Amino acid sequence: MNALIGLAIASFVLSLILTPIFRDVFRSYGVVDEPDQQRKIHKYPIPRVGGLAVAISYAASFFVVHFRTGILDEQLLLVWKVLPAACMIFAVGVIDDLWGLKAWQKLIGQVIAAGIACWSGILVVDVIGLHERAWWTIPVTVLWLLACSNAFNLVDGMDGLAAGVGMFATLTIFIAALMQKNMALAMATVPLAGCLLGFLCYNFNPATIFLGDSGSLLIGFLLGCYGIIWTQKSATLLGMTAPLMALSLPLLDVGLAIVRRFLRRQPIFSADRGHIHHRLLDRGMSPKKAVVLLYGICSIIAALSLLVSGVHNNAVSSVIVLLFCAVAWIGIQYLGYAEFSLAGKLLFGGGFQRNLKAQLDLTAMQKLVSNARTAAECVRLIEDSAGKFGLAAIQLRIAGEEFAGLSAPADADWEARVNLADGDFIDFARIPDTGVGAALFLDALSSSLRKKIPALAAATRSRPVTLAR
């Protein structure tokens, strides 16, 4: 116990001393994060390589306590196991902070770090009661460590948020280690909590230094590793559920970001202003209130994850997990993501089926048009297909031939002309309250006809001119 207290105090004091030193050094060299008043809402440039202070404080605390007491030899085995992979992920973060890396370059570095962790024996082997090494252990471990690292990297968007969330998660794993009498894990986590607390003295709103990728990636990676070790003595059949819950806020944020960007057809690694903390700001909260609220949520999550880990009755654990999922769903609804609301309406309100049918009709129309041998045949196909999309073809000129289509409805919403090659065109009228996807139809039809018209024109020149009907 004396060693735990010594590690906590040493890491806190070291972080308290080193953080302002690194802050002033990097400010003098211009290694700062510039505000943009969109995603980066701070008022002035702030040094961004605070992860160096956290990493050095964390590592140095072991040496300080070891040389003063000499009782950490056995407990340090876990730290030595994690050290090579942690150094790799930290190097990736430092390089990105100082010189910048592309998303794919950072991802490669993270995969290498996760591979080193697997080689060191840090593997997910306990999933839903299956406690064994199998083919899936390495890919699941790599995915877990990538998710944890990037989750803390993405959540680091507001003063004190990533460091505070990381501190709550670290304390959760530390308490779980004490409950399991896993002193090696307790020794590995308590100095991380101490140096994060010291760092928060300068990182809480208004922050004078940021973690940067060097800090956020390292914190997420270490917590991912320690979460795996936590499950090795878990009393529940739910395996990784307890660490998933302990890290659920940043993991949920990264999961929502991926789904949002997928639904919007944006690059997964692109930046946006749709993270959880941004949504709270958009609802009128100040940055400080938003962070304090998220701290409160983290404390509740910590208690639930410890309860799940410590309860020996798996039925009770399952009820807690289901309750947690229900509350998380309510929280997501409160944040008001339009992407999820519209996707739900499309999926469960019939919109998905209607759009699927429209796409199938478009594909069939494009295939028939591509196989048409004459302009007249094209016209017939267009008239047949247009009605399914609430359109009436009222005037057509295809491959130099003009055709009179249907009469325009008296109550037509609007009329539109699709211009084709060499003066060809089609005039459409919108039939009110019928069909779906008129714009999709017009776009697909114009694309198909532009490819088809040269062949139709050639066929027209090789035969007598057809009279307009």
C-alpha cells in the first residue's frame, strides 16, 4: 500500500512540475494549436504536446519509488510488458504533434503498436464466457486497441475532457484491480491517474496546454491494454463488457462519428463538429459545464462497470448492462443527431424500401434504354418508366428525331428540361403527389441517353427519316 501511495504522489508531483515546463518550451518554439472558432474554440494559440509531460511523469514515478523503496520488482513485470508497445504509440503521437502525419500513416503506426502488444502477450481471450486463445484473439485485440487509442484522440476536443475521462477510466481499472487483489495492475494504473490529475491542473478550462496526439493516443492505448488485463480475473461471463463500459464514453463517441460519416458519405478520418461535446455546446452549455456533465456521466459509468465486474450473478450483470444500453440510447436521442433520426425513419418507416424499389426501377430502365435499337423504342421506354417516378414526358428530341409525348397535367408542380447532346432534349412535367425520386430518374436517364444517343444517331442516318408522331 505504501508503494501505491508513493506512486500516486510521485506521478502527481512530477506532472505538476513538468507540465508547465513543457508548456513554456513548446510555446517558445511555436509548437501550438491555432484556434479556428469552429472545432477549435480556444481563444489563443496553446501548446499541444502535453503528452510528453504525462509520459515522462508516468515513467519517472516508477523509478523514483523503486529507488526509494526497492519493492516494485515483481509488480513492474506488467509495466515492462506494456512498455515496448506504449513507446511505439507514443512515438507516433509525438511525430504527429511535431511534424504531422496523414491518417493512414498514423493508422499503420497504431497497428504496429497493437501488434507489439499482442506479441508481448496482451491478448483478448475472454469474450462472452469464452476464455481461450483462438484465431480471433489477435484481430480482436488489435481492433480493441485501435478503438481505444482513436477514441481518446477524437474525444480530446475540449479543455480537460480527454485527460479527465482518462483519469476516471484509470481510477475505475485501479479500483477493479484492488477488488481482484491484482497488485501488478494496481501498480501500473495508479501513477497514470496521478499524472493525469496533475496535468488537469493546467488542462482544465481555461487550458494552457493540450495533450496532443502524443498524450491522447498513449492514454487510450494504455487503458486498452489495462482493460484487457482487467478481464483476465473477471467474475462475469460477459468478458470485455466491464472495460467496454468503463471506456464507453470515448468509444461511443468514436462509434457515432464513424456511423455519422458513413451515412453522410464522408471520409471516416475527416474532422467534423458532431462529437458529443460539440452537441452539448450546440445545446447551449458552456465548455466548463459540458465537461463537468461528462465527468459526472463517467463517474456513474465507472460505478456500473465495477458492479458488473464484481457481481458473481451473471443474470444481475446482464440486467445492469441492458439498463446501461437503454440509458445510452436515451442519451444519444437527447443529442439530436439528424443522421440517425432520418436513417431510422428510412429503415422503419418504409422509406428504405421505397428508395430500394426506385433504384431497382432505375437500373431496369437504364438497361432497357441501353438495349434500345431505335429512338422511338427509347421514347416508349422513357414514357413507361417516367410515370413510376411521378413524371410525364411531354416533348422529346432524341438522336435528331422529335416526338410529342403526353399532355402536361393541368396541376403540374413544375416542368424541367433535360438537355442532351447535339441539341437533343426531353421536357418533363411533375405529376403532383405521385412517385418518388424524380431527380434521381432525371439524372440517371440523362446519363444513359448521353451514352446511347451516338449509336441511335448512327442508326437513324442509315435508314429513312421517321415522321414525328
